[in-house]
Amino acid sequence: MTEEQWEEWKKEVDTILDSKVEEWKLLGYEKVKKEEIWDCFMKKLPRLDAPEPMRLYWVVSELFHLKVNDYMNWLTLEAYQGPSWFDNEDAVSFRLDSFKKEQSHR
């Protein structure tokens, strides 16, 4: 499927995504967003046994079956795969005397 087709289907399942957000908020996950649920589903899609040709009703069914545990695992992996804190090559001074100087200026 093309990116444009997925975007059309995403519009079609918008109410299901809203439903998932409400469901998971009732379970205590207050910061969940429907865009993240869709991204989680899209990341999980290659591992699913998708029918050929793929139908919208199958996507709806899979979204309803998406568990909060799948979402939390996806968030964790996204956090691990995020930008590295060590990409910056600038030297950092961890000398105690430089820390004391900063404290005395406050």
C-alpha cells in the first residue's frame, strides 16, 4: 500500500483511535495520543499476519485488539532508539573546582 492510501485509512479509523485513547485514559494512561497509537500500529503491522489484499475491516479489528502493553513496549523502544546524548563531541569538564566556581557565582 502507498503512503497516501494509509493516510486515507487513518482518516477512516479516526473514531477508533479516539476510542482507544479514551479506553487507555480510563486505565490510567493520561498522556496517550491517537497519533502515537497509529504510529505504534504501523510499527507493529509488519509482524502481523495481514491478509492480501488488506481490507479496512481488518485494520479496524487489529486496532481494536491493540493492547496498552503493545503501546508501552513501542514507547520504550522509541525512547531507546531516540537521539543519542553523546552525539555532541564537545568536551565536558567534570572537575570539582569548576563546579565550586559555578556555585559561588549564584
